[in-house]
Amino acid sequence: MATRDLFATEDLSASYSALPAIAGASAVASRKLIGYYTHGGQPLVRSSDPEGYFIPDLDSWGAVGWSQGTALPEATAFEMGKDVMVFRFLRSSDVVPVVRHQSLDGGNIFLFTNLAPSPGDDWGAQGAVHELSDPIGSIARYIVQSSSGIVQSQHIKRQSTTADGLATELRADASVAEITTRIATLSRLTDQELARLFRVARETYQRWRTGELTNPTQANRRRQGLLLRLLQDLDMRGVEVGEWLKNVSDIDNLTPYQLLERGRLDEVESLAAKLPGHPVPRTEVGDDRSPRTQAPGLPVFGGRDREPAEDLVLEDDEGWVEVEAEAIEDDE
Amino acid sequence: MSMEPVDFLPEDLYLARQDAPHIRPARPFSQGDIFADIPLVRAAKQSAKRANQLAAPVKTGPNALGMIVTHPCSSRSRSTHALKESISVAPIVRCPEGFKPPWAGYYEFFPLPGLKGGEDYVANLAEICPVRSEYLDGHRVACLSSAGLAALFHRLAMNASRLERIPDHFAPEAERLSTEMDLWELWVSTYDEEDGFQAWLDEEFSGQPMEDEQGQLVIGSAERTGTSRREALRWNYEEVEAELERLSDPHVPGWHTKEEP
């Protein structure tokens, strides 16, 4: 299934309804209603903070201070498409895919799959998702299957954004905002930390992410591409990227993040290459429709059964002249 | 799980290509470079003319094409960085019939579509032969792009060991090599010799300047971090390139020191 189109950027903020301030809560930016999730009809809100994170409402999800995503912009991140959203709780490593079902009075209903913060916890309306009509239904079933696989097979919350098909590599014409947002999501680094890598002010990185600034130098644009490729590769291999970046390596007792700060990308990539990947390689289909083997961190060797059966005949074999060679029995 | 062979060739295979030599004269010879009219040698065999005499088939002339297949770290002296006396070259022949995109299997052939006269050729990785480096001078007809180098690395790995990696996994090393050669080419264009570049590359990098909200670099904002230019080359290519340009033209602005008004 082509998941990429599902995540085509669409700003739905115009359809949000403003919500009243939360009594007794502090450091919470003004919020707008984005929709409800079906289990209990609890509201979902999106902050009007420039960070633009998608958060659950204060009283419907988690404790004060944790669920106030607006006050903790580094704690949540989301990707939003026309029909599908994925939001991630960076602290707990939960990844939640959501399907948009229908509009409702300026908001939207979102149906959660059964990917729960802990096994057995029911967040959503899996049954309802299955009953949805196509094409949303096919998307939903795909997500449910992917998510179910995660919970059942691994009992871990963390899952690569790419491994479950919920997101793919960014398009070649991705904007600065898309690239820098993806970098932030994958790296789990703060704007301040990321700004140091690109030698810009924190506010500048933040404005790159929000699309307010679109004019990094060519060098920083190129560096964004380099970093994104590294992070995507790590993420695809199931590496806890945020943790790995901040663990001390055996190179000068520096962390990969500190090496990046010093411009030592080669060594960071060398460290990354040593990490084990998935135990089994995955086969994917490339843009040219040809199958590609996504090799894991551990080497995989081609099977003999895939070797061509016949030799090719080299016809351009003219122009060779025999020259007598002196036979030397001893190099000395 | 069923897996299919990995086959890959980028659209922008060549950095530069022309039918007749010599192309990009300032660019130091490197892996993937293709030459014409060089002496290619095949394995010796019993002479047809004389008993107990070996004879080696040799090919020369404009159709004697070959590609360097060894990494510069192996084909150049570690001390002087000059090309070694003998370089490993894969003979290049017309593409055999039946071998076409997506170039599945036959890992002993590296496809070179449109290499000469619009015709497709292949580098025969199964018949690599030694060529003295002096025969390469003035004979280059093509260089591979960074993506082309990654594809060559991939093919070499598959040919030598059947190690499967997606070509993307070779991209960092291909970029590393390409950027170093790009800069070395700039050095040779300036100084008309290869010597001195590698030592300069090992010196300390003067640092990455800050960038303001307008996308402008801030004068005097670069700070040294103890990183060599070589270590920083891929992350800071533009800044290292600017350092090289300043070597020959002091009027090129620097970022590591405050400029006089």
C-alpha cells in the first residue's frame, strides 16, 4: 500500500474550534478542538502554540504536567495527513496511529487503533475501525494489522516509524519544515540541541520546523539531508535514536551527538554502522518497482539460487595480440 | 522470506564523460575513473608459436578501455599519496546481449550505459588486470558521480562476496571519496600539483560559522573544535572549500576571525 500519499501535508487547523482555558492549569497554551476519540468521546486538542503539537486534553489523558503537551513541546510529535495521523509520545516511546473518520462541527472524529501504551490497555475502537468503508477502511485495517503485530510480537512500545509502514522516507522535494520536523521527531533532540548542530539560534531551528523560515544556507540544507538520512537509517533498524545519540562512544569518550557538534559525521556513521539491525532483512519495492532487499545491520549474503544459470557471451573480444612473456621462476 | 537480487544503477552515473580523452585534467585519478587507449593484459598462456613459451594477450588502442576498481587508499602511497606503480583496472567491453536494466545478476559486470558513442559497455570485474599508472595520464574519458561510485561499491561487494547491502549503504563512503576528490581537484587547479593537499586536509578546521535568521553567515562566529578538515569534510564541505579558496585568494572572506570594517 502506498502510505506516502496518506501523509500528504494538510493543515486542518482552520477547522479547529477554540477551547476555553483550563482552570488551575499553568503553562498551557491556548488550544483548539481537533476532534474526539470514540472511546468515551473524550476530546483531543491541538495547541495553538507555534510548536503545533497534537495533544490529548488535560483531564482525559494522563497526569497534569505530562499531558500538557503544550508546555512540553519536546514530549510529543505528530505527523498529520489527510486521512491518517500518527502521534508519538517521546518520553514513553508510544506511537499511536489514528484514522480520521468524519468531520463533526468543525472538528473531526479520530479512531484509534489498538496500539496501547501498555499491552491490554484499550484505547480505541478497533471494531469500529474495521467497519469503516473503503478507502479509509483499508487504511485502518492496514494500521490495525501493523499495530497489532507490534504489540503481540514484541511487547515493546517503541516501533520504527518506517518499519510499520506508517511513514516513509521523505520525498526528494520535501520542504525545510518537513525535513527539520522529521529530524526532531527521529532524534528526540530539542530545538536547542539541534540548533547547535546547524550553528543557528534555537528560534531559527524552531522557525524552520514551523515553516516560518525557509531559507537556510545551502550548506545547512545539505547538512539537514545528511542528518536525516542517518537518523532514518537508524530508525529503520529499530535503534533508539535519541538514547544512542547521547550515549558515550569509544571515540574520544564523546557521544554521537557531541561528535556531530564537531562536524565528525564520518565517525558517527561509523558508529551507526556497527549497530545491529533487525534479525531478518526486509524486502521492499523501490520507486522503479523493482524489489530491494533492506539489509539489516548484520550482513546478509546472496543465495546461490539467485545466480543466473547461463553465462553471458562477450562479443567484443577483438584486438588482443599475444606478446611473448618471459617466464620468471623466481622473483629475485 | 523470498528475496530478490539487489540491482541498482543511478541515472546520474557519470560525473563527467566524453568519447575522447582527456577529461577533468585537474582531478586526481580515483576509483571508478575510466580510461581509453591503455595497455590491458590478460592471463598468460602457452605460446602458439613456441613450445615452452608463455604468451600474454595484450590490447591497446582507442578501444582498450578500462576502469580503476581499487579504492584510492589502496591505489595510492600512504606516505606520498602518489599513485602506486601498478593500478588494478577492469577491462571494459561492449555490453553483452541480454544484459540490460535493471541489470539483474551477473555481478562480475558493472554496467556503463552510454559510455562511448551512445553505446552501452560493461566493466568486467572478473578480469581485472594491472596497468602501470603512467599509462593512465592524459587518457581519462569518464569519472563516476557519487551515486555512481556507490553503485560500483555495491557491485564490487556483490561480485567479491555476494554481500547484500542496499546501495544506499555505500553512499557515505562514496560521498566521502567524491568530496575529497572534488576538493583535491580544486587544489590541483590552483597549485597545478597534487602534492600538499593531503597534509593540508589533516590540519585543523577553523570551524563552522553561525547562520542568522536571514540565512546569512555571521562574520567572526566560527570556533575551532580541534577537528581536522578531513574529519569535518563531509559535514562542513562548503566551509572547508572556502578555506581552500582563501589560501589562494586572501580577499575571500573568512568566518573564523573578525573582519576589519
